[in-house]
Amino acid sequence: MTGLPDRMCGVQLTGHGGPEALVWREDIPVPRPATGEVLVRVLAAGVNMTDLNTRKGWYGGEGRAAGWAGEMAFPRIQGSDLCGRIVALGRDVADLPLGARVICPTNQHEPNAANPIHFVSIGSEFDGAFAQYCLLKARHLHDVTASPLSDIEIGAMPCAYGTAHNLLTRAQVAVGERVLVTGASGGVGLAAVQLALLRGAEVTAQCSLSKSAPLRGFGAQILGRDTAPPPRAFDVVIDVVGGDGWQDRLDALRPGGRYATSGAVAGPMVKGDLRRVYLNDLTILGATHQPREVFAGLVTIINTGRIRPVVSNTYPLRDIARAQSDLEAGRYPGKLVLIPPETTS
């Protein structure tokens, strides 16, 4: 581990709150890997709504601020997405070489006796990618050295594309099925459109018409954001919006259809008619836990370059507040990516 600096630049979250809780530091100690861990130099870090939600304490529910798994420790380096390069290995790490380019899932499976699908989330339960270096458990890393995609493209994919791939896997989307994707110009929604088309589905993307160009380019049909979908027209609904219109999305499913969700950007409280669920034999799926084999399927897609993410803008890491403001305002389709300062290692 010779040659590593003692200090690094990064952004620390000092508590739940607004952008003012994000503090730029140039004196953060560079961690050293223990047994089973690796130190990764961050090459690119995507910007995601989960980072904003974690900053605000949204996952604790009404009246209780918390991260993914409960009360958070501060200061915390957030950053749920990364493309990085291994610069140091802890003991008993045999499957990953120094210099390998790697990614990891945002939600990392750590089962226990009380919860067989328990996970910890990078940037919430432990320090993440909004710094020059990040310490990770080797067993959660995947090698993407062989991918033809750039560091920036790969850095945009683990959270959004991992979430989308998990949604489609849970919903068992198959060739020829008709799929409605809400919030389709955002990170997860756009990823779901690309991945569903890759599976051979017929995809309708619901989004603002002003940001629909990339989706039309992929070959998706477009439905305006405020337009109710036609009833009984779809086999599957992939919903990251929630809020008003939830019942319309259920009514858009054919009998026996599947509804899968992993987000609620328009609000988590929804109102619907349970009779329409059971009388139409609908299946409702929540998708957060992500088995390793599911994320490994996305890694295969990345390594073969079968799709490329839409990256609309990049920012120096120090401009994180501007990047998160642009994300929250929905100023761009697809993904935004932060670039840490270069290091000497």
C-alpha cells in the first residue's frame, strides 16, 4: 500500500438537511483496507435520487429522519454509484487484481437471522463514492475492466441500471410483452426502457414530451407525463413515480398483469381500489433487495457493451450541490455524473 496519500478530497454529509449539509473537505483520511476489503480510486460517480433522499432523511418515513437501514452516523460520505479502480488489497482478497476497474451494487446483500434479505447501502450505512477513494468489501465488487464503455458511462449505471434490471427481473418481463415505464426520462426510468427493449418487449415510455427524444431514438412509444394510460393495454407496469395516477396505472394492466415499483418521486402515499387488484388477479411487486446474480446479469450487459447510458452532463465533484439541484429539477434526461479530482496514485 505504498504510494497512497494520507488525505483525500471529498464531500461529507454533516447531517440530514438541504445542500448546506454537504461540506467539501480536503483533509479526509484515506482509509486502508482490512481483511476482505479493497481500496478503490473513484473514477466517476453518478448522481441519484437516493442520495438526495438519504440526505433529507426521507427513508425514515413521516416524522423520522433516517437512511436506508435506520439512523445514520455523521459525517458520512455519500455516493451510491461508482466506477473505480482498485489501488490496494486487504488480506484474503484473491479474485480481484490491483488495477481492475470495478463497480458494485448500491444495496449490498448482508443477510442476518432476523432478515434474510437485509442489505446495507453504500453512501448511507458506510462511506460511498463522493470522494477520491472508497473502501469496499471485495465480495460485493464486480470487474468491468473488459467493458468498452467509458468510466463516466459505467459510473452512471450501478444504481439506476441495477434498479431497473432488478425491476424487470422481478416482473419477469419477456419477449413481446407490452410494458409501460413511468418517469421514463429519469435515470431509472430511462434505464428500464433500454433494458426492456433489450429483452424484446414493446415499450411505452411515459414522460415529459420535451425530454422524450432519447426514448424515441431507442424505439419506444411515448405517452405524455400527464396523460392517463389506456386501460388494459399492458402486461407490465414499471413505476418509479407513485403519487397521483397510481390507480390509472393499475387499470392499465391486463388481467393477470404485473406492477413493479422501486420509487415514488411524485409522492409515496397513493390511493387505489383493492377490488381492481384481486378481481383482475394483478401482482404487485416491490423491488429493493437485489440478489447478487441479478446485478451480475447487468454486469454481463455492461461488459459486452449491449447498451450505453444516456449521460446528459458531468460536473466536478465540488459542484455536487449544482448537480443535485439539476437532478431534482429534472433539467436533463438520463444521468448526471460527478468527477472527483485526479489523484497521484
